[in-house]
Amino acid sequence: MREQTDSDGIESLADPETLRERADVPDTEVRRTLGEQAFESLQRHYDSIDGVVQVGITTDDGELLLQGSVESGDWAPPGGSVRPGEGWVDAARRTMETQTGLEVTVDTVELYEHLVFEHEEESGRRFTAPGVSFAASVVDPTPGFLGDPGIVEHPQLPDDHDQTFAWFETVPGDARETHVEHIEMFLA
């Protein structure tokens, strides 16, 4: 993790669509086909938010913080939802500070994704949402977090959750399939 100064980081991002015009931010469309139950559930979720963020935090040694389950894997960069009217940088910072309990600086925008969710059986039935990936740094990481990071208990996680954080220097074999490219991007 790099040392922080007052001038580090980006302060705000109100409209992720402006990223599509920037040559320094890759812009991609991601299509996912979903069955009825998953489609309906995700559509309800995305109707209640402005979009999603994911955050890549790396150590000075190049290890990437991933969220998943020790037992079942499904490792991916941590992320969260952007509340209606919330700034995108604020959402990334809030998500990570809530999950780690540590102050975070959002350093750069790494990727803009136009997410397209299509219904498996009903041609033309779809919804879209923006997604933004940010690189970030922990301002004053504790030695414990650098050695064995954990997710701070918070109301969004059920009491019996098995989610945790871990550091990885390569893409784990049990990474979430839809996030392998994100992991590779942050490790590059």
C-alpha cells in the first residue's frame, strides 16, 4: 500500500457516464443472461440503486484484497451498491470503510462497465446498470489487517455469513468466474 498525502486520491464522481468519454478509463459492455428468478431478483435490486462499485486494494508487495469464502471460494474484489443520489467515489469509500473498519482513499478509476442483464427465455427483456471499478488505498493499515484481513461485522451481513477477506498475489483457482478479469486488472 502506498503512503497517503492530502493530495492523493479522487474526490468525486457524480455521473459515471462521463467516464465513457475519457481515454484513460477503459469502457466495456458486459452481458449476462439470467433465469427468471435471478433476473427478477437482480432487477428489483438494481431498480433500488444507482449502480455498483468494486474496489481493488493492493499491498506494496502486489497482493490484492479479495472477498470470498474460505470454504467455497467465489473470490472477487469487494464492492457494493451506489445509493440513489450518492457520489460514486463516496460509495466506493463507504463500502470499503464499512467492510474493513479502516479509512480508505479512492485513488483512481480503473474501469467503467455498462452492465446488461438479459432474460434467458424472453428475448428483448433486459435491464442495464453502470458499474465502476476503483483502485484504493488503506490510509493507515493496521499490521493485523495486512496479515489477516477480516470483514467488520455490519447489518448488511447475516450473522451466519462466511464471507472474509484474504490477500492474493495471483488469481485464485476458485475465483468468481465473472470477476477473473477484474482480479487480473488489479493485479497487473
